Amino acid sequence: GEPISGKGAATSAGMGGLGFGVRYRPSPYAAIEPDLDFVGGTDYNGDKRGEVGFTLNCLIFVNPKSKVQLYFPIGFGWSWAHTQSNEFGDPVAQNSFADYSNGGQHDYSYFGGQAGVGLEFRIAKHFALNTDIRGFVRGRVDSGAQGPNADYEFTSSDGRRTNSSGGAIVNAGMTFYF
């Protein structure tokens, strides 16, 4: 889940999705976790948005012998998004604007990092439930984000523009250990 809020955020902003990952745990204290996530919903600007993300994280477990294990994920990732402007806009989203020169559609590519904290609940030797929250920062890396004619993704009501974003992602899942 991706709760979206802040000054200027669309009232309907929020996204959710489904992800798949593999958690390789070569040590009781560390794991490597590549993930592939698919999310969709309404973005900060009030536009329809679909996004695919790939992340690679290292998880550090503080108390690996406990039934409830505290861990810290840290890593980096790439994501690709497609947006469709809402023709009628969201009057609350102060920075919402529609560019109809391309049908109101945009494609974005990002690279960034993330870190967080989580809990793993060991139900059985080979099965666990987990939940975590991960903060992220990222920047656009596609060609539209560069140069003097850059197409900025976010423009505030006072005219400030950026192609960087940050936020938090809430995860809940299950892990099968082999």
C-alpha cells in the first residue's frame, strides 16, 4: 500500500498493489531480497497511475532466534510508471495540470533508494508472516527529465518544480523458507 498525502495532494490520492519477492537468507542475521511490484491507483497529481518496480534489498535481522524478529531493509531499485491525466482534474490538487498534447499520458522511469524497519513473525520453521514500512527517495532518469526543456512531474502552486519524489511504502506478506 502507498498512502499519499501532503500539501497539494489530490483528495483521491492513494495506490495499492501486489508484489512478489524471493528472500534468500544465507545467514541468520542477513537476507537478500529482490522484489517485483505492481501498483496502481491515483497519484499525487490526481492522475490515474500504473507502476512497476524492481528493488534489491539487504535485510539485517537483529534477533534471528526469536519468534518475532526485528529487521531493517535497505536497498535500491528502479521503477517505470504510466499516467493518464484526469480530464476534469481534482480541484484540491493545487499542482494538478493536464498536458493534452500527448493525450494527457506520460511515461516515467526512476532510480532510487529505500530503507525501513519491519517485523517477521515465525509461524513455523519454514513459514513466516512479515510487515514493514520502507521510506524511499527517487529521481527520474528518463530522457524527459533532462535538459533545458525538462518535463517536470511535480509543479507546486508557487511554481517550484521537481522530478524527485519520496514517500513511504507499507508492506505485508508471507515468506516460505526452503
